[in-house]
Amino acid sequence: MRSVPSRTPADSQSVLVRWMGVTDANSAGYVHGGAVMRYCDEAAGLAATRHSGRRVVTAAMDRMTFNEPVHVGEVVTFQARVNAAWRTSVEVGVRVEAEDPRSQTRRHTNTAYVTMVALDDDGRPSPVPALECTDDTERRREREAQLRRANRLAEREEIVRQRSA
Amino acid sequence: MRSVPSRTPADSQSVLVRWMGVTDANSAGYVHGGAVMRYCDEAAGLAATRHSGRRVVTAAMDRMTFNEPVHVGEVVTFQARVNAAWRTSVEVGVRVEAEDPRSQTRRHTNTAYVTMVALDDDGRPSPVPALECTDDTERRREREAQLRRANRLAEREEIVRQRSA
Amino acid sequence: MRSVPSRTPADSQSVLVRWMGVTDANSAGYVHGGAVMRYCDEAAGLAATRHSGRRVVTAAMDRMTFNEPVHVGEVVTFQARVNAAWRTSVEVGVRVEAEDPRSQTRRHTNTAYVTMVALDDDGRPSPVPALECTDDTERRREREAQLRRANRLAEREEIVRQRSA
Amino acid sequence: MRSVPSRTPADSQSVLVRWMGVTDANSAGYVHGGAVMRYCDEAAGLAATRHSGRRVVTAAMDRMTFNEPVHVGEVVTFQARVNAAWRTSVEVGVRVEAEDPRSQTRRHTNTAYVTMVALDDDGRPSPVPALECTDDTERRREREAQLRRANRLAEREEIVRQRSA
Amino acid sequence: MRSVPSRTPADSQSVLVRWMGVTDANSAGYVHGGAVMRYCDEAAGLAATRHSGRRVVTAAMDRMTFNEPVHVGEVVTFQARVNAAWRTSVEVGVRVEAEDPRSQTRRHTNTAYVTMVALDDDGRPSPVPALECTDDTERRREREAQLRRANRLAEREEIVRQRSA
Amino acid sequence: MRSVPSRTPADSQSVLVRWMGVTDANSAGYVHGGAVMRYCDEAAGLAATRHSGRRVVTAAMDRMTFNEPVHVGEVVTFQARVNAAWRTSVEVGVRVEAEDPRSQTRRHTNTAYVTMVALDDDGRPSPVPALECTDDTERRREREAQLRRANRLAEREEIVRQRSA
């Protein structure tokens, strides 16, 4: 029996918004891919902390895409949502959008999937609330998170098998 | 006759959200007042840019209050709204709220009023759209911005008068 | 009876000097208004710490003006002086000057008035030494600080009155 | 016929080494996962730049794992190697190791796989040299990169199929 | 005949003052020696720029001592003075003092001697004004700078002689 | 009798590698001399920590040269080696090389000699292992470190003698 009450994706949905400055970019004015990763990790950590009510650490970053570059002077929104919850970990999806505040045109620039583990006060993995999906979109996201996880495990096994062949 | 169409406060409302880290704080874990100011200025600049569609510069920071300290590890939201528009400048109000993501309790920590000037491509002050208030709250905010401005001018005159007395 | 001896403005006068670099500026080479605010707050905190001999926190930032932009490569001086002392707080005036070190021409770019509160070891407001003005200029500055404070309180009351009308 | 000569993994192998400081960590002294990601991206970008002789951008970050946390005060090595080269992109594997310099014990903390695209002077994808594997280990790494790529494409198709079902 | 008028040490004397924060220190609260070096270099560059009226680059850092550690929370003053001027370079002496603003006790923590070269607009070494010493202290400092320079050259020759022996 | 076993230079040889970004440079794209100093200090501290197995502090920076400027976008290697060990201190030599990763041309840009002191847990100087040179190059480096030290002491005495003359 599980004592922790379940939570919906909306309960922990998290948003970070930054106006990109010179320190996040190279000399040509493009924001470093690594800077975008860093803020995705931060947004994912925020959603996972809200879902679990605990300190969390990053366990994996999967399938992060860079569709279009981000420029200095753009306002970037990192929207994070818990897609699936397992025993002590969650998958958080992060959608990144960049906007030029003068023209107010907005572009979808990145997607990231981050797995985070909740820790208790002694630093050991700690159970997290179950995820309660409330509509079809949330159920689809959970199913895709399960698919990514299954693929990750299958890929690892395939690599081990090939190496020992 | 004014060729620039008017805009509502909602058209340019702007939000920045940051998770406060060690670099924003002193060694006791309190976020520097100056760091909070810096991000208020950034959020105000964003709203002014969206309202005017132009590059803007800060002309004045007025009546910024610090009700409660912000701590490292809190998520801080800077919500900026254009309160009033004059010929080439706007007053932007910024409301700052801090939240501990584990307990999800939220506190109103600061308010700031920032005056920003729009610039044309040669760096000269440039006309901004009029502000179209759509409800009583927006009209009240505009009236209070006018009051702050009148007081600012009266105070300056009073000081000049006293100095030359 | 007050046990803390009084102090003059000269006793706590404080100066910070920074050579402005790329990290303080936008991509066009102008130093962010928010960066200037941050260092004003720092200089004011230094003067208030020296006056009170205690840890201080920012309570308000008032009437900060931006007369002229500051550029990357300029040396900026933040000169802070206690203008008035009340029971547990002080108003600190900060004068900002920017200089191009090659031409050595110097410009007055900003003025800020910051109210700071002294804290005891438990984080509660703590009495500060009285301010002992020693000449007419210091007495004028104290009078103007009182005027700003009176206006601030009057403005707040006026706004409360209008909102409840 | 391809005019660009092929290159071996050793030709572009790249290493970054940083001593982790307070600015990379949270207040408990753990280095942010996002900071580790950022430096992985940097190391991968370096290897891809050396392989292609061109400016590169990040296209995807895959399968990054966080086996153990990194602490402030540890020296962290990011070793990047081109695993496979396609027409205009490469997969770079990054191995992260952390060492406490006093005890000199070294731990493998992370692995990351980053896909980078080479750009010509107009910012368009540009052909990269073929990868010439010189031993069995390099050939195994190339095979595993192909597997990751195939899985990535299959997963995307599976998700599209399910969504349209 | 030299067309550039001579300058006294007082003409270019330069001061930088910083309140040391967490980002300049290790986790134990001591400011990194390397951070102190960086600001010494900055202060020396400022004095050399003012003396020469030109852009300058660092040519050498000599005999920098660390008498006592600097702590987070101390205000540090970097006072730079041109000690000697040669054809296209100057030696700048930097005295570093740290002060705890609550107790207002001040300690001399470092001394550095930096050689800087002036550059013309094409980046080539450019003549600098002669140094005009106005009292015995300034003449002593110039003599000691000459001694350091002579020793530096003698040491280099001795090392070359030994290596080729 | 000495209880601490001796160590060779190879035992503690240390390398830091950074890809230089905008935050280390001025607006013209040249990396600040002070930034290079800071990383030299870091690399030297790493070698001294590995040699002594203890926390170390910088005691002096000597004879640091700047042969050529470093540019944003270059990868810079800081290679540190213990040249000589005395009772509680060591001299560490740091060789700095910068490389443009596209052309892969490498330049020797700086040399630094840093003296570091090992501290015990109470912050007092602590004995360090003797240095065991294993070939002629290491013995030459040790001899030159002794020469630098003798010159430093002689110079200090000469200055004291002149001042008291």
C-alpha cells in the first residue's frame, strides 16, 4: 500500500523564464547549447521537486533536440511537466520556446526529457507520489515516457549483448 | 493625430522566473537586494520593449520596497506590467514573489516602479503607443502612476526651492 | 537614553570602484541599468554597515535616476554617504560617476537613495547610532532625506485613501 | 567522390578539465547536473570543431547518464571523442571523470552522447570528413552510435504512428 | 626629442574597490589568490591606461606576495601607481588592503608589480610619457623598479647560460 | 628524519583546459591577463595539493610572462609541475598554451612560477614531501627554482638595505 497521495501533472508544472544575455552566448551572439541544457535541467528539477516535495538529482538526460538556435536578446521560456512517475524517479519533459520581445514572434527551439530521482534527508532514493493523468494528452505523454524508458533499457541490453558477443 | 495604435497592459505583460542560486546570495544564503533590483529592471525592460516595440533604457527606479528577504533555493517570479504611458516613456510596475518549491508556499517580497524610455535607431527618445486601460484595476494603477510622477516632480521642485532659499 | 555614540557622515562614507566589463553589459556595449542598481545597493550597504557596525538589509530603493548611460570600458565610482538615521534604519545617498580612463573625462550618471535596516544577531531590527551632521551641506542632505521619507509616507496614505474611497 | 580527407577519432580527441568551484554548485556543495551538461556540450563541440575544421552547433543530446554526483573541490575531466560521422553531422561521446585532488581517487561520473552539425560560413550544414576507425574499439563505438541513431529514428516514428493512430 | 609630455605618478594613480562575494571564494570562505591577481591586473591596467592615454596589455607579473588571506565579506582596495616608465612600457605597483566593514580594521594583504605595454591603434608598442618623480618616495620606488628589472634580465641570462653550459 | 615519502614531479603534474568564452575577455575579444593569471593560480594549486595531499594557499606569484595575447574561442591548456619543494612550500611552474581548434595551431603564450604553502587542518604551515627528481630536465628545473628563490631573497635584502641607507 502506498501512503503518498498521487499528484497530477498540473500540480507540479513549472516554468522558468530568462532574458538571454551576453554571458550565455558565444561572441557571434548565439546562446550556447550547453546553456540551454543547463536551464532545462533547472526547470526539470523544479517540477520534480514540486511533484515529490523532496530534494532531487538528475539521473539522465534523453533525447534533447536543438531545432533552432537561440539568440542573445531573446526571452526564453522553459516549461517543465512530469510525464511519468516510477518508484523513486520521474520523467520530466521540457519545452523551450524563444521570443524576440520587439516583434513578439515565438519559436519552439528545443525539447528535452530528463529523468530525476528524489532523495530523502540521508541522500537515499525516496518514493515519489504516483502520477494521476487527467486527460488523453497526459495519458499519451505518460505512454511515450514509458516507451522512451523501454527503448533505453533495450538499447543498453543490446549494447551489452554485442560487446560480450 | 497619433499614428501608433494604443496597447493594453495585457498586451505587454511580462514575467521572468529564476531559481535563485549561490551566485545571487551572500554567504548566509540571503539573496542580495541588488540582485533582486537587477531582475526587476530586466522584467520592466521586457514589458517596456513589448509595449513600445523598441529598444528601451531605464530612466528611474522609484519606491522599490523589500518586505521580506529572498533565500537561495527559492523560485522568484518577476511580473511586470505597464501602468502608464507618456509621450516617450512608460511606468512599469513589478511585483516580486518568492516560493519554496518543496512546500510551495508563496510570499510577496517586493514591489518596484521603473520608468523606461523608448529609443529610436539613433538612440533618441521615441514616441510610445498610448495605454488603453480595460478595467477599473488598470485605471487605478494608471492613476497611482500619475500620482507617483506628480510627487516626484513636486519633490524635485521643493528641493530646488529649499537649496536656493 | 541612547547608549550608542553618534557618528558623522564622514565616519561611514564608502566608495566602490569597478571597471565595467562585458558581463555587466548588453551586446551593444551599454551597462545594464540593473547592474548599476546592484552596485548602488552594495555601496549603500557598505556605508550602512560601517555606520551601524551591524549586518544590514535593504528596505527600500527610492528616486534612483539614470541621467546618462554607462559604457563597457568605463571606470565607475559608487560613492555612498549616510544622509539621515532613524531608530533602526538609515537613508544612504549614492552618487555614481563614470570615467573613460583614456580621456579621463568624468560624468555624473546616477543618483540613488537607499533605505537600509540594521539587524542584530537574531535578525531583528537593531538601533543605529544617531547621525551627527557637521556642516550645512550635511544638514541639507538630512533635511532632504526627511522630505523624501515624509513624501513616501504621504503617498502611501493617499493611495490607501483612494483605493478605499 | 569526396574531396575532404577522412580523419581518425584520435585526430580530434578533446579534453577539458575544470576545478569545480562554488559557482557551479548548489548550497549543499553538489555540482548542478546542468553545469555538467554544459561542459559536456563544450567538450563535444571542441571535438566536432577539430574533426570538421568548421564552426559547429549542437543538434541533440542523447542518453546522458548521471551515475554519481560531483562535488565542489573536485577536478573534473571531460574527454570527448568522435564516435561516428554522417554527411554533415557527427556523434561525439563524452566521458566525465571526477577526482578529489587530495586523495587522488577518481570516479567515472557521467557519459553523454552529443550530435553536432558542422556549418559553413553562411550558416548552412556543411559536409564533414569521414571517420576512419583504426581498431576494434573504435569500430565498436561507431556501431553503437549507429544503433543509437537507428533507435532514435525508430522511436520518433513509433511516437508519430501512435499519435496518428 | 620626445613630444609626449611627462606625467607624475599622481596623474595616473588608480584605485579599484570591491566587496568580496561568494563567487570570488572557495567553499571555506577564503578569496582565491587568483581572484586577487585578476583585480591587481585590472588596477594596474587602469593606471597604465591613464598614464599612457592608450590601450595597454600585460607583459609580466612580478614578485606578487600573499601576506594574509582575504575573506568573503571584506572590502578590498587595489591601489595602483606607476613606479617607472621605459620606452613603451611601465611598471605599476599595486598595494592591496582588506577591511572588515563592521570592525573597520584594515590589513595590508598583497603587493604586486605588473609590467604593462602601451599599444597604438594597430596593436604595436607605442611610446609612453616619461615619469616625472616629485619627491623622495617616488624616486625610491622608481629605483626599486629599475632594480627589479635589472634582476629579471640578469636572471634570464643566468638561466640561458646554465642551460647552454 | 622525515616521515613523509618523497614524490616525483610526475606524481603531481596537473593540467587544466578551458575553452575561452566571452566572460573572460574584453569587448575586443582579447582574454584579460588577469583571467590567465587566475587559471595559472588554479593549476598551480592543483599540483601543490596533489604533491602535499593538503589544502594549499598561494604565497607568491613570480616572473609571470605574457608572450602573446589569448583570444576568445581558443582552447587554453595550463600545465603545472612542481619544480622544487622546501619545508612547507613548493614552487610550481605553469606553462600556458593556446590553440585555435579549427586550425589546430598551438602557441606558447605564458609562463608562471607560483609558490604555494601547504596547511594543516588548523591552518598552520605543514611539511610537504621532498621532491625526487628523476632526470636531468627535472634537476635543471629544480636548480632554476632555487635560483629564483635566492634572487627573490637577495632583492628583498637589497631593497631593505637601500631604504635604510
